[in-house]
Amino acid sequence: MTIDELLEQWKIDSKVDDLNVDLEGANVSKLHSKYIQLLSNARRSLHTLIFKRKTLFRNLREYYLGTASQELLKEMNREPFLQRVLKNEVMTYIDSDEELIDLDFKIVVRQERVDVLTEIMKSINSRNYSLALIKDWKRLMLGG
């Protein structure tokens, strides 16, 4: 599910039926269950990419310094890097490596997903309070 699809789903789920505020209170736990599962999956996916990035970073460092083994080169599907790179220059090569850039982009997207889901969870967690305010307002407007 993309972030846009997630936001569209939340747009539907976040609506409150003013006429059935009591029933809306019962839906809070359903919404919480749904979105906490999505948040948990998103966090796990993000952490997987972060750990993958650490491994890729180490492998790229060995690759650009010319110390990568034949097995690592085969695993990375790369030919030996023949240019001589000084240790203080290796970060420039690593930071501009397309594979790392692609992985960093995926991490940013996954982080955005986690952030959106975290905000949705905050909204769900405060929903009972909002529903109580709606009930009190209705009671006040009806003269009670």
C-alpha cells in the first residue's frame, strides 16, 4: 500500500458519524488494531532496510578501497574497481553510488510511511476524547 493509498484509506476511516457517536466509540479499537498492525509492519520493513544499508555500506567501502573479495564482487555483481581511492576520498564514492542512493530513497519513503502511521495512531488515541467532546456539545445544544 502506497502512502497515497494509506492516506485515502485514513480519509475514509477517520470520518465520524455525528448521529451515532456511541457506535463510533466502539470503532476506536478496530481502527487501533488495523493501524497498529500497519505501523508495526512499516517499522519492521524500515528496520530491515536500515540493516541492509549498513551491510551495503560496508561492502561498498571494501569495493571502492579495492579490498573486496572475489565472493563479495560476485555477490555485488560488480567487476573490481580499478581506480585507486584514498581512504579520505572513499565516502565521496560511497555517497554517490547508485545502489546506495536507491536504498536511501527507499528508506526515506518507508520512514515517511512510519511517520504518517504514527500521526494516524496519535489521532486514533485521542479519538475517545474527541467523541466525548462531541457528546457534550450535543447535550449542551439540546439543553441538557
